[in-house]
Amino acid sequence: MWPVGRVVGESVLSLALALLAMGAELLDDSGTAQVVGVALGAGLLSPLRRVLPATVLLVVAVGSVPFAGLGPLLLVASWSAGRRIEGLGRAAGVFALTYVLTVGLAAVWEPDVSLSMLVFSGLFLLVPIIVPGLAGRYWSQRRTLTDTLREYNAQLLREREMIAGHARIRERQRIAQDMHDSLGHQLALIAVHTGALEVDRELTGRQREAVGVLREASVAAMHELRDVVGVLRDGVPEGPQAAEPDGEEPGNPSRGVAGIDGLAEGSRRAGAVVDVRRSGEERQLAPTADHAAYRVVQEGLTNAHKHAPGAAITIGLRYEPDSLVVEVANGPAVEPVSGRVASGCQGLTGLEERARLVGGMVHAGPTADGGFRLAGVLPYTSPGDGFPSPPPGDVLATFVAPTDDFRAQNAKGSAGESDPVTDWNGFPKELARTMSRTKRGNGIAIGCGVAALVAVLLVIGLVVGGIFLMREADTAMIEPKQYEAVKVGQSEAEVRDQLPSGESFLNTETGKGGPPEPEGSTCLTLLSTEFGTGWDAEPVFRFCFKDGKLIEKKSFETK
């Protein structure tokens, strides 16, 4: 089924071709039945060219010889046949057969036409039959080549993305292994030593409680590290899609808003004054936003403990109509922080990225009383509940530098071998391989070469035909002033010396329909270089001779 746009376009084109055919037949003084028949034929053959391009071209080309109204349709049929006939050899055969049949039928239809006229007609028929077909063929092959290049480019992008994915996986596995071997070992030592220190009988109750806080913090850190290593190594998304380690159920509230009370309690046991305030009607957040809220509070508490030990901390959870506002504010430090506090300066950057991926934002800055405030605005609905997808335009983001990225990750590239995906030296072979899988892509180079050769031959033919036509016009046409210069009574030899011979195919029938010739005379009929009084009127000059003298000259118009 054709779409609506194509149906409307074909209907308009068929109507236009039918009207053009009707107008051409009316100018040719055809009968009413012939005018209507040719118009209907043009209108019906126009949509059929999409289904039967070769057949329609043959029918229209042969029919255009007796019926001039099919001329406009011939141009459209030739263009369509050049686009839709499959195979270069088949297309060349169809166009050659069409041309030969048209020229042969023209010779049979007008048997009295001279050889020069027949040659000129053959050259002229190259324009409506061959030129549109070549243009349509070129347009079709150019479109096929463009589609092939687009497919090849899409294939390159897919392979490039696959290589980038493999690079990310390898980099994640390396980072996960390093974190597991280094941090895991150190945290395990801290947990073991604090566990042994907690049961030491020489410790006071206050000291034993502090050591217990350290042990629980180290165990929690090990769980966090295990989660991160799992995500890096296996690409398992955070949130309810993946089961938590150590048998924890999916969607464990200890990693969301419900676990904020646990963070506050841990800080209180460490000696800090922490106040949790809630306002508004509690609502459920998306898993990624819920986890981001937990991380905001965790980062705020960590910064407060490092940079303002002993300061009072306030955690605020404010449920707005469209988002949750999470705040962690602390007062100024009670006493100056001794020594240099270790800081990677990456916590706030990571929070900003988390909030951006869920559609929120993070703000951090000092307060008026000399303290510090960290706040996050997190919407209730998140763009994605799984592992955050890369933003638009950043599909190929990797852990490696943009320049020379995939060669460093590809084993072939590192070995010095050529890689068709990342090395442009492989372009011709890959393009040829892709084009070989496309049926319409076969023979594009040959087709373009043949089209160029035929175009050159057409140009040569048109130039030769133009020169030939100009020479014929010189022997068949005179200007009005030349007609006026000839006087009745001059000798025939003198007059013929002043005028061209008139032996040309252009004026073979110019004398028909004119005034009767004087009895016993021989006449020379020539065309005028000026236009007639009407569209179908042809001005003619006639000179009649008898007994070696010019006895009559007449100027008239013929149809």
C-alpha cells in the first residue's frame, strides 16, 4: 500500500501529464477522440511506471511517434526506468531496445523523410529517452552509495561502542581487583584488631564502646567496598534490581532514606551531637534517588567529622510537592583541626553526578555562623531505576583518553596490526565488503563509468547535431532583406547566385498549402529567419523561374 503522500503526488502528476498530453494533441489539430484517448492513456500509464518501468518506457516511447501528446510522459518514464530497473545490463538493454524501436518506427511512420532528417531525429531522440534515464540511474546509484556509507558508518559506531564497552569492563575489573586487594585487606585488619581490642579487659566501658563503633564502621565499610567492587566487576546496578551481599534482600532500606537514622546513630555513638528533623508528608522515592539521598547524608556527616569535629550536626529531610530536600548542616569547629585532614576532593563531585543522573542537584557552601551546609534536591521520579545510562552525546565515554583510545585497549592495535574499526587504512576493504552484501550496490562503479561515457557521447552528439542543424539552416533560410533585394525579371543564374540552394530537409514540405505555381515554371522555396504570425504559421519565400528568368516571387505562410 502506498502512503497518503505518494498517492496524492502520483495523482497530481498523472493529472498534469494528462493535461499536457491534451494540450499537445490540440496544438497538433487532432480529433476529439484522439485527444481524450491520449490524455487518458498518459494519466493511466504514469502510476504504472513504478510497477512496470521497462514496459511503460517501451509503450510510451513507441506511442510518442504517432501521438505527440505522450512526449512529456516519455521524460518521466525514462527517469523512472533509470531509477527502478535492476541491473546495469538489463537497464542498458531496455534503453537500447527502446531507442532502436522508436527510431525505426519514426522511419516507417514517415517514409518520405530524407536520410539527413532521420539522422537528426535519431540524435534528437537521445534527449528525451537516454538523458533522463541516465539522470535517474545516477540519482539511484548515488542514493544506494549513500545508504551503503550510512550503513557502514553505523556498523563502525556499533563496533566502536562494543570496543568501548570492553574497555570499560576491563578497566572496572582492574579497579575492582586493586580495591579488593588493597582496601579490602586494610579494612579486614582494622576489623580484626578492633574486634580483639573490644574484648580487652583493661579497657573501660567508654573505651570499649568507642572501639565497638570503630569495629562496626569497619564492617560497614567492608560491606560498602563489596558493593562497589561488585558493581565495577560485574556491572550490577545499584538499587533493588540486584541482591545485596551477605544475604541481604533486594531494596535493603539501610542504603536509602530509611538508613539515615542509622547513620545518625553511628555518629552519636562516636560522640557527635546529631539532630534529625523531618517535615512534610513522606513519599516513596525512586531507588536511585533514594540511594542518592543516603549518600548525601553520609558525605555530609563524613565532612563534618573531618573538618569540624565536636560541632553540632543537623540533618533535615523536607518533603516538597515535587522533590525531597536533604540537608546536612554543622556549626563551626569547636577547636582547630590538628594536622592535615586527608581528603580526595572527590566526594562532592561524585554527589553532584549522582544527583544529575536522577534529575536533581546538589549545593554545598559555608553558613552565616561559620559552619558548613550540604543540601541535595532529589525528585521523586528518576529517569532510570537501574545503572545510570550515559547522557546524550556521551555514548562513547570511557576510562581512557579520547585520543588514541581504542588502540590502547585492542590487542591487535597493541601488537601493531591494522584494525579496520579504528584504522582508516581498512576503509576500502570494509566498504567493499559491506557493498557486496547489498544487491543494489553491485556494479555502481561500472554504472557510473558507463554513465559518464554515454554523457560524453551525448555531448559530442549534441554538438555535432547543432553544427549540422546550423549548416542546414544556412542552405534553407534567408532574411527578408534578401527577399526584397531580388527583382522580378532578373536572370535565373543571377538570382540563384544570390540565394542558397534550398536543398535541405528543413524545407522539404514548406511549399505545400501555398498559392499555385505558374504553369511551366520551376520554383525555389526558402524559409524565413523571422517568426510567423501564429504558433503553427511558417513564413515562406518562393521564387519561380521560366525561360531562364525570374517571373514571380511570393511571400506567404504555411501551416
